[in-house]
Amino acid sequence: MFGKRGNEGSGKAGGTIAPPPPVAAPSPPTSPAVFVEPQREQTRQQVTPPPMQTPQRKRPARTEEYYDTKAQVFSALIDTIDLSQLAKLDGESAREEIRDIVNDIITIKNFAMSISEQEELLDDICNDVLGYGPLEPLLARDDIADIMVNGSGRTFIEVGGKTLESEVRFRDNAQLLSICQRIVSQVGRRVDESSPICDARLPDGSRVNVIAPPLAIDGPALTIRKFKKDKLTLDQLVKFGAITPEGATLLQIIGRVRCNIVISGGTGSGKTTLLNCLTNYIDRDERVITCEDTAELQLQQPHVVRLETRPPNIEGEGEITMRDLVKNCLRMRPERIIVGEVRGPEVFDLLQAMNTGHDGSMGTIHANSPRECLSRIESMIAMGGFTLPAKTVREIISGSVDIVVQAARLRDGSRRITQITEVMGMEGDVIITQDLMRYEIEGEDASGRLIGRHKSTGIGKPHFWDRARYYNEEKRLAAALDEMEEKSKD
């Protein structure tokens, strides 16, 4: 079925040989994990990361001779294998079939290779044919939060909140661009000189951004924000020290009683992770519609509709913006609308939805504090060209948003939920807020790890108390607030 073997690659399989796929170059194997900590979306436990260790075994850099050998083996493989038949196999069977044929080719061509070198070559070729070439070893590691490729010669990874340089290299920029094109083509997009910027996603939901020459001067820049295979929960965030058990109970109640929530934070602070956690407490009989630039939310409810924006085509037509999606949501009978990231005029439509019976809607915004978050919402409304008085805009915001949850990535690499803030209403021209809980940094230890604790602000009856009573959650809410205050006094 896969063609002849033992003929130095000159034989053809019966039938027409499919054209070869884009050839990706080999990659040096990834270095051993320096230390294992939760992924970026997980907030790290308050433990001191060990000092960076020198890998015990470093494979030598790839030589031109290695690439020449690989090119010959790859060419013989393409001549021998029937790609149309290979496509019918599952991933593991296809990988075994390729390994068998490559072993035969190496034997027939009599390449002088050690067993370890042969294994490296086998893995590289399998990754090139079936995966993303040099990126495969990094994508397989669950402790990596971000992969940042700066041209073919330098690749960085984020592990445990710290950025490290990886040994992974690409043969040249052409190979890197080929892999980028393979990734974005899976979601019907393209990246080349005429369309050099592209957002996409991997099958597991990981977010991908590509910017290619001529905009990227030193070669294609590829950034992948990976998600863990196992979806995080609030219990796990408690375990990692991001929030206290009482704070987690408070967030559960907030999500359950359909408060309108905005999650605020800087880049890499864990906003999307926290949004995913809060969606766990949406009742399973509610109809939820999500709007995202790149679909990455992983809701577990059965009644979910996922929508994704679309960039313009090569002629500059056909663009579907976030605002278009949010406006269309209102015609789809949603009970909750969740916007992955609010960054423009669509915030006005989201606020209108929150005000018109879609209680429990959620979104994330880049901001460094709850007060700054509300100011950014006001600014984004102005960006949409709405000529409303400032007081009117603030009244809309205060009447729509119930809770702002602030997430932060601290300078030691840890991630914390630093504030849970209620929006109370207006007093004059000012939006009034009150903190239910905040995280206070008390210092740092000798190794540079920040020491802090979550503290109650002493609020015994929050503004959403009546809403909690409506959902029969007032006793649990009171117990969580009392416990939080007791611990703050210790």
C-alpha cells in the first residue's frame, strides 16, 4: 500500500504519487526541562523556583552534512511513499510506517550513522511530514506557556513565568515561513508578503500570531500562547496560590448569580484562564454565545455557540469585526454573552447587552487596575465615535458592570488575583467602587520571591447581596466573607 522498499527510493507506489507536502527542516531536540512548574495560565504556587540548571546532555548543533543527509532521505521517502494512502492512517500508524521506510532507506543508502543519530533523524522526518517540524518537541511539553520564534536562528520559551532561550533552530527562514503557512492554513487563513500579519490557532486552541517579512526584518516572527491539555479550575488556582479558598468561593458565587463581570489585567496575567474558570459555574441549561478574535475559550456547557471574527481578504473585503459578532449575538437569543477580549467599540454593544436582559455576560480588558479598567471602557466607547456626554457614558458603565476582577503577573513570575471590586453606581460624575478583597505585597525573601496575602476589606454585605439571595446563595456568600475577614485579622 505504501510503495516499494529497498530500491533506494527509485520505485513508485502503484497509482499516482501525490505531490510532496511543504518540507519543513529538522530541529534540534528540545533541551531537558530546567524545572517543572504550572503553565502560564496556571498561577504559580508560592514556591521559590530553583536556579537555572545546565542541561546534563546537549546535542551538538546540526551541521550541513546532517541537513544534506536528511534531504536525501526525505527525497527518497517522497519517491517511495503513497501520501494519499498515508493520509488514511491515524497519526501513530502513519508515524510507524514512515519510520519503517526511513530505516530501510538509511540501510540501503548505507549512511554512516549511530543509533542515536538515526533516532534523531527519524523523529525529525516524522515531525516534518506529520506535524510542525522543529516546533513539535516544544508543543509536546505541557510546562511551556509561550513559544516565541524570532526568525530561524533564535527561539525562546516561557517556563514558570520566566523566559528562557531554547535550543530549537530552523534550517532557514523559508522553512520557518513554510511551517507558519501550514499552521494558519488550517483555519482558512494565509500569511505571505501580501498578507504578512495573521492570527490563527492550533487544534488544541493555542493562540498563534505570525508576522512575516517585509514587516519582520530578521525573518518570520512566530508567537504561540499554549494552553494546557487539562482545563484549569478555581480549585487549582487556589492550590497555586492565585486566590484563597474563600476568594474562590466568592468568585464561584459571582459567576453563579449572573453578575456582569469584567476581568482586567496585563498581558500574560491569566485573564483568559480566569474567564474559563468562571464559566464552569454557569448553569448547564443557559444558552451561552462566545465572541473571540481567535477561538480559545473552552466552555464545558452543552448549549454553547462559538463565534470568531474574520479578517479581510486580499482585496480588503469580507471582514467581520468583533462589533459585528456582538451585535449579531443579540439576535440569537443568548442568555449570556462572553467576549474573549474587549479592545474597541464593541464594548458599547456589550454594555447594552448587559443592560437589556443578558445578565451574567463576561469579557476581558487589558488594564492595570479596576479604576483604569473603567476608564478604558469609557475611552473605547469614545473610539467608536459615540458623541455621548461623559456622565451618560459613566452611567451606562455603572449600570452595566457589576464586578471587576483584577489579575496580575508579578515581577517574580507568579500570577495572582489582586482585587475583586464591585461597581456601586454613580455619585455626581464619578463611578463609585468598593473592593471586596485585595492582595497586598508584604515584602520579598532572600531569593527574590514576593511575599503577600489576600485580605478582606471588611465588607459584610456587598452590593450584589440581593442577587445572591435571589439565587439562594446568601448564606454561602456570608460565610465566605466572614471567613475571609477572620483570616485577615490573623
